[in-house]
Amino acid sequence: MDAPLYSVVIPVFNEEGNVELLTERVLTAMERIGAPFELLYVDDGSRDKTPDLLERMARRDHRVKVVRFTRNYGQEAAVEALYLNAQGRFLIQMDGDLQHPPEEIIKLIAKKDEGYDVVYGVREQRKDAFYRVAASRAMQWTMRNMMEIELPDDVSTFRLMSAPIARLVAALPERRKFFSALIVWSGARIGTVKVTHASRAAGKTKYNLTKLLNHTFDLVVGFSSKPLRYIGVMGVLFASVGFALGLWTIGKKVLFNHGIMGWPSLFATVTVLSGAQLVALSVIGEYIARIYVQSQGRPLYNIGKRLNFGRYELTPTPQPNDELFRASLQPNPRSWNDVA
């Protein structure tokens, strides 16, 4: 079999209602393109029928490959596993909910042929809930204007990238990665092309508002030290206001013999200052926690099973530092090759 030119890479978590139709549409779209390809799934510890469906499809079609985690490690870990295990010269990343129509892949490829390392699909008439669109726009505005982190307009996970760029950002040493920002950091030539956007085909989104906010916070802390500077600015402002109020109070007493009044306002001031101190401590603690996690050096994920990679890839050589493979969870080599 020819080495794949394209690797369509998709992280999935509890997508039993989507993976069969998604696989069918991706295979059909890629067959029309006519180049050698593979379809690689990373199952991020699904607890529904997704693993069984993926294994069934892998047995039916050798172009469908599966990496299955032992538990849920999160989307960023799944994406890193996709980048490290894909074998194509170009990677086409999609979500597993069919909001990225596979038929639009051809647009990404056509734009890539203009000389770009990375091509993002910019969504037309986005079908997400209002709060997701608003949160996404707010995050991008914050990144550009406050943190000076450049991101493409309406950045999404529907993208094509060259394999060297994907492996470069996957091999970076930090434990919490925001890949869209890392791709910009890499200096890759980035292009965009408009693509259609569909509603989720089945199931519920795994990204609620809390996860979106956590994702934004990870990006801010992971790519900028400016929050620490803002804490310093906030401290100077509070100190200046407090000093001015102190002078004003002393002046009133000396010049007009006014007693010190306003216990409610004093209580409110103390409360605000205490809250600001806790916020500052939390942000500083987040940076310290990331240093602690980084120093542990644990693998980001633990692979329980690979399908359709062949006997020689039961344990990758060399094995990435972020990847742990539990051979104790594998069948014997003879039964493994039944699905390889």
C-alpha cells in the first residue's frame, strides 16, 4: 500500500451517533480527491459504543486507524496523539460531530496548493449556540488586543497543515498546549478559505461555557506573562487610590475638624481589596501550578490500543516522550494482526 499523502485526523469522545456517518462521508470525499490517504481517530476514553463502532470500521477498512486512550485525557492530549501518530505528508483535522462537512476538504487542499503550510477553514454562517460564538469572539479579541497573541479570524479546528509543522508543535515541551496559537508561533505560512458549517448531527456538545472559559484561561496563562503585569498595575492603582483617600481624610480632619465617618464604605473597600488579593493570588498560583506540572514530566496520555498500524508499530520507535503505551492491555501479536 502506498504511503498516505493525507491523514484525516479526528478526536472523538462519546460520538456513537456520528462516527459511522462521518467515516462514510470522509472516505467518499477522500476517494474523490484520488490521493492515498488514511483516516485516523483518537478515542479519548469514550464510555458509549464509540470504541466498538471504531473497531468494527477498522476491521472493515484498513485505511481507518484507531488510537484508543485508557481514559479521558482531554481534547488537547487527543490532538497531540493525532499529530504524533499520523503518517501522511499533510494532516487534515476535523471535529467528530459533523459540523465540519468532509466535502469541504477539497477547498483546504486547493488553498494549500497556493503555497501555504497551514490552511484554516473559516466558517460561514456559524451554526453554534450564541454563547459559543460570543465567547469565541471575546477570546480572540482578548488575545489580539490585550495579550498580543495573533490568531487567524474565526480560528477553528477544521484545518490542513503540513506534517512537519504538526509534529513540531506536538513535540514542544509544555504540558498544556493551545495548538492554534503554537502554529502561529511556529512561523508557518497560514492561509484561510471559507467553508460551510453545519449543525451537530447527533449528541450534545462537550464544550459548555465553563470549558470554553477554562480553555481561554489556559491560553492566556500559557502564552503570556501579562496577567502578572496587570496584577502589578492593579496593585499600584489600588495603592494610589488608598493613598489619595488617606490624604483626603486627614485633610478633612485637620482643616474642617470632620470626624472619620463611613463604616459601610470602609467595609466595602476592605472587601474589594481582599477580593483583588485573592484574584492575584489565584493567577500567581496558576503559574506556579504549571511549573509544578511541567516539572513532573508525566506522559500526557496513556494508549490502551492501536488498530490498523501493523505489528511493527505496536510500540512506536522512537516513542514520543508524551506518550505512554500499556502493552499489558494488548492482545497477543497474532490476534493483533487480525485487525492490523
